[in-house]
Amino acid sequence: MKTIFAQSSSGRKGVIPAKPERTAEDMLPKYLLRRTPPRMPQVSELDVVRHFTALSRKNYNIDNNFYPLGSCTMKYNPKFMEYAASLPGFALMHPLLAQQPGGESMTQGSLEVIHETERLLAEVTGMAAFSLQPMAGAQGELTGALLIAAYHKHKGNKKSKIICPDSAHGTNPATAALAGYEVINIASKDGVLDPQILGNALDDSVAALMMTCPNTLGLFEKHLPELVEKLRASDALLYYDGANFNAIMGRMRVGDVGFDVVHLNLHKTMGTPHGGGGPGSGPVGVSERLVPFLPGPCVYKKTDGSFALQDNLPLSIGRVTPFYGHFGVFIKALAYMLRLGGHGLARASDFAVLNANYMRKRLERVLEIPYNEICMHEFVASASAYETHGVKALDIAKALLERGYHAPTVYFPLIIKECLMFEPTETENKATLDKFCDDLIEILEQAEKNPENLRAAPVNLPVRRLDETKAAREMVLVDEV
Amino acid sequence: MPFVPHTPEETQEMLACIGVDSLDNLFACIPAGMRPKHFNLPDGLSEYESCSRLEDMAGRNKHPSISFMGGGFYDHSIPKAVDALSGRGEFLTAYTPYQAEAAQGTLQAIFEYQTVVTRLMGMDVANASVYDAGSALFEAAMMAARATGRTRFVLDEGVNPLYRSMLNTLTANLSMKILTIKRDKTGLPDLNALNGAIDGQTAAVMVQNPTFFGNVLDYTDLFQQAKTVGALSVLCVYPVMQAVLKTPGEMRADIAVADGQSVGQPLNFGGPYLGMMACSKALIRQLPGRIAGRTVDLEGKTGYVLTLQAREQHIRRAKATSNICSNQALCALRSLIHISLLGPEGLIKTAERSLELSRYAEAKLCALPGVTRLNNAPFGNELALRLPGPAKDFYASLAREGIIAGTLPGHWYEGEENTLLVACTEKNTESQIDRFAAALKMRIKP
């Protein structure tokens, strides 16, 4: 399909928002001006509408397709949340206003949204306090690592390492490194962390353990109490990666069981849309002992019931976002939590786990499931048995695309060969799961009978398999039109 | 129960298939001692009730009738087609385009977005966005550190104080040394001091155009000086003004960053916005985050993929260029649509109208007794004024009348207690400026 640049016709006008009487040359010296106008598309509004509507049709998305994409929690994104976020009273508010003289009283509604969202997230997780500043999960992790560093520094501890399990998301080790820590990888045993193995890796230089629970195999970390005890003994903190939090709402609160820092991915657990890769929102919650280090400014409720900003926080790590985080995202999460209530959130997790286990049982005869026990909200299967037919996990993924399903996560976690990771989420009904399993079973029969069909898939999508090597070698990263 | 579609019969059938007799038993793996102490969340509400709650909160915000607030974040008009197109479920509810065949819409849009960013900045390549300009500045510093093997930075005080504060937080645990160069007495970057501070140990010099005080500069000589000692140059710009101002590429910057808020994102009380990042081709492998590339499929048909992924955390883990995963894809799409709708003429006219109004404001406000410009250097659409008394007193008094006079830099800069920044966009009018000037005049003691 032609790019928007290829549709440009010199002199065609789009939307002209203003009619200035003076030109830039009139108002600024020439040496400060660009030599030529920016080469942007010259197209009509209708051209733009047609182009982006056509592009949108080339996307899989939750509104059209089932997305059993492990670790990504692609649940339905309720439409009323978009309405809430688009209310002009919120959307048009300048963030600096709250920090200017007289501004607090003009921004009470926005400040209340922040305060209320933090309060509800704290109750859901059992943490002492939350900050909504982190703009995505990975930034939540980095904020968490900085909080851990600030805590140890304040106590005079000399800590230089962070432990990550081999099943961890890539963001965990990348975050620990970005925060200046040496990363220690430890293996899991029987799919979960082993207190003995952790004990061997622990010494006085360990600042924290970053863990995901349930882990990326979809298994609950059953030795958690012992892990907590070992970490406490060496004054190492426990970090909870909330990527898989959709499994345990109402069943476990991370604060109650000894975690010190948690980040949540509101674009996963709280149903805010992924937007083709973002924006997310990655709030961070902390235990009592880390509260003084939270990013500022914080919103607090005054005794008269009004809301105010506090930026005089001597131990705070500072700010990780220009203002208060992704307001336009976490307001949707607030809408979601208000709508579902405590009961609804707990039911969401219950049915996420039900759906995952149902799918696991339906597929266990056709796919090897390395840890075939009751799983949480996702499970991991291996397609290595099909390698004898020359079929890889990737081929199965592409064959699923052909049938109108988004593929499960493939080749993650790294510890399982030819890995397929399924997370159906609670918002899918039984008929969808049944149809998906039937189709996958048929695909796997094809893998044995006509493996070339799988290797050739997809055939009927906007493009067939793409040459990634060519893309990386030639690096055509901008349009030359 | 909202958004859980199961009938009681289906639930029973599914439990029977799994071989457990209740939902509770699916959670038997969680030890009894680890169950929640409490879970005191409010009861759920109907859709109507939830919306009413939020409408009530929105109603407790009071919007000024006139505002000249900027500080790096500007209220430009956004064509309604931006909302209509970016709000399509096909874009909104899609995942990151790892499965390229099922995500050509998002991937081509990223490719086009990268093109728009490079053309705006006059740079070679761009990534698919980071969170905001502050994050982009941090990532630029990390790029420079890796590319030069050096850890010292020269940072101008004219860079938005919010971004500088983020940079301090995010580098707190790294062995980086950031030398902040104080502005001169008139609020302008001290180019001599910046030049003098760059040496053979400098990883990068980091400046902004227009500066936080609104001044427009040409940093070509400074960047040349940096190049001679092997340091990189990082320039933070404002996308709307970039339609007319000399580009980072024309000044020979190595890395350009910007906040894309002003092109297509509502102010939204602080986000989501997007960090635009572009660089020279030589630095491409240091660029963090996603990058889309053009290629062909099995049949030779043009298509797009995420490329150079060996830089990223899901492949390289602890050795990745950054930990970024989620970026600002939908915001990047909004900026692309916004810029496509406006085209070169719409972009230039937006910039020129904003410049024109700020000059009108200069004429009106500087005619008031005791009101002067902070300096007489060229400025963009934001004007730094010195008022005859503490700016916050004027500010608070005007706010009570529904006029937001602008931004007070005294919050971040010592000695600027009497300074006010007044920003204009094409959404302001001459009559608003007249009203503002009249209201300010009444508050100035003769």
C-alpha cells in the first residue's frame, strides 16, 4: 500500500488551522530559520481518512480477533473507559496549572482522580502507598529499582547486585542494568524458584530479587514464604513484577506476603488498551519502609477534604515523569475499578485462571505441556514434538494468524524449547475457547500430514512472511518519496 | 458480572473438564497464610454510575477562560479527524506488532511516523517513540555514553527543568557526571561557558531550542566545538516551532529529541505524550526502542517489520540499549495523523500564527509600566517578561479572574521571582491578549 508521502500532490491543502498575516521571515532573523519547508504529505482530509482507515484494516486487534497472547493480558478494553478519558474537563487540563499559584483549587477533579486511583491500587495490592508516575511497566521497574537503591543508600548498605530468575521478562535484567546493578541470573527448579538456589546466590551485596508471581510459566511460586524469609535475613528487598497480576486479584495481596515494591501494568490488568504498543501505565506500589522514597510530587488529601500536591519530600528519588504519569491512561483504570468493584476484580482473576486451565486441558493431548498442573492465568506448551515434521512454534503461530487468531507468545520464556505461551483472559467465552482449540488441534494434525502448509502460512493476510534479514541489512527506516 | 461472559452452566462444564469442583480450588496452590488480610474495595457500579462519578470529578476542575500557559506543553488545536482515526478499535486494541503479518497497519504507520520525525528534525533516522521528551533526553545521554565511552555531560540550564530533573533521577545510580551550565543574567544560554565546559571527557552537550525562557538560538558553532573534542550534541526541540526553525540536522546535532505533545496530543494533565527521538545514521545501533523497517515478503510484496531487534531487552536482556518495552505507539500515530492533516502549510501557518500572537503580546504587555522583556534576543511563541513585583502575586490575582497568565519560572530558577513566561498558540486571540493586558495593568501600582 502506498505511503501517505507517496499520495502527496504539491499544492494540495489539508487542514490549515490558522491564517497568520506575517511570515516567519518577518518575525525572526533568517539564520535561525530552516532552509526549506518540512517535506510533509500534501493531501486532503479525505485522503488522510481513507489512508488510515485502510491501514487500520491491516491490523489484528481485540475488537476483531481472539488474542491468547501469553504475558500480555489482551482482555477486552471496555468502551465506556474511552468516554471517561475523553471528558473535556480532564482532557484539556494543563498539568502545570496545579503547581501554579491558585492552580490547586482549579484542578481538584484531576487531583482527586490521582488520589483515588492510588488508594484503590494500594488496597488491591496491599501496599502502603502508590505512585502513578511511571509511564509504562518497564519504567515502573526502573522506578522500583531506583527506590530499592535509595533505600539501601539511606541505610548505608553497600549493595551492587539484583537477582533475576531465568524465567523473567527481558525488561527485568535490562532494568536492573539500567539502574546500575550487576544482574545475577538464577535457574528455576520444577518451574519455580527454589529457596536453596536462591540461598546460594544471596550474599550481602544483593539489593533485591525481582520476581513475577505467578511466573512466566503460569505457575504460582509456591516457596514464596521461604524466599521472603531468606531475603529478609540479608536485608535484600523483594520486587514484584506485576505483568501477571491478572491471575491473583482478591486471592493474594503482594503487600501482605512481604513484597516491598510492585509495579502493575494497567494496560494489562486494568483493561486499558494497548494501542499497538503503548501508551501503557506502570504505577509503583511500596511497603511502609519505602514510602519516603517515592517520586514527587505526591497528591494528598487535606483535612478539609480537598486535594493538594506535596513536592517537599526530602528523601524522594525525584520525578520519573514530567508531571503525574499517564493521566489519560490511569483514568481508564480508575473507571474500570469503579465499574467492577472488589468483587468484579476478584471474579476477573478467577475466570482468567478458569479459562487458562480449560484451554490447557483441551490442548494437553496435542501439545506437550512441560508443567502440566493447575496453572494460573496462563500456561506454556512446547511444540518441539512437531520439529520431526519440520514444523516450528513459529509455523504454528503463523497458521493461527491465517485462521484469524492472534498467535500466542512464541519463544518465551526462554527456558522452554519451541515455546508457545497461552493466556486467554477472562473476557473470552467458552465458545471462543472451544473454537480456537478445535482449530489449533486441526492445525497440529496438518503439521503431521501437510507440514509444508504450515511453513507457508500465512497466505491470505495482507502480506506473507517477511524478510527480516533484508530489513536489518538494508535498513530502509524512512520513506524516500 | 461485567466483562466475564460465562454462564453458570459453562463454568460448571469447564471446571468438570479441568477436574476441580470449584473456582476456589483453582487457587489451592496459594498457601492459606498468604490469603488477603482484607480486600476492602467499593462495590461495583453500573456503567452509568461509573461514568457519573467521573463526570462529577471532571466537573470539579475549573478551566480558565484565558490561558497563556506553556512551559514546554502547549494547547494547539487538534483536528477532530485525529480522534476519529486513532480511536478506531483496529489501532486502539492492537498489540505491539511482533507478528508482522497481522500488524501491517501499525507497522506502516510507525514507518511513516519515523519519516515525519526525521523530516521535521532534519535527521537521518528515528525510533518509534519513547515515553516523553524527558525520557528521550535520558536515553540520548545513555546513547552518548555508549557511543563515546565517556560519562560526563554538559547540560544547559535552558533545557526544560522538568526534563533535567528526570535526568537527575534516572541517572542517580549510574556513574554519570552532569555539569549544569547556568544561564546568563538575561536568561540566555551562556554559550561561552558551554563552550568552555566541553572537553575531551565530555560525552555530550545537551541544549534546547527554543530554550525554556523561549529564546531561539543557533547552536551550530557549539556543536562544531563538541565535534572537535569527540563529544556528541543533543538538541531538544519543540515540534510546532520546528516547522519554521533551523533544524537539529542543519545545526549538525547528533541526536534530536522532542516532546510530541504539541502535535496531536491533548494536554491531559500530563500525559500520555510521546518522546520523539532521531539521530544520525552512525548512531542507529545505539538508538533505543522499537524501529520499523521496510522489506518484502516471500512474493516480493512490500511490507514492514520491527527491525534491529538485537538492541532490545527481549533479545539482549541485561545488555540491551534500554529497558523500554511499551512505548507511545498510539500517540505516535496521533502525531502522524495530525501532521499529515496539516501538511507543510498547516504546520507553518500554525507556527507563524503562534509567533505573530506572541509578538502582539510583547507589544501590548511591554507597553505597561515596569514590564520589560528579560532579554532582547529572538524568541519563539513564548515570551519571558520581567514584572514590576513578585510574579506570583500578579499570577494568583489574575487567576481569580479566570486568566492564567502563563508559567512562573521562579519555581525552578533562583532569582526569577519577578519573571513570567507568556505562551501563545493559534488558539489564542488578540482580544484575549488585550483583556490580559488590561487586567495586568489594573494590578500594576503606578
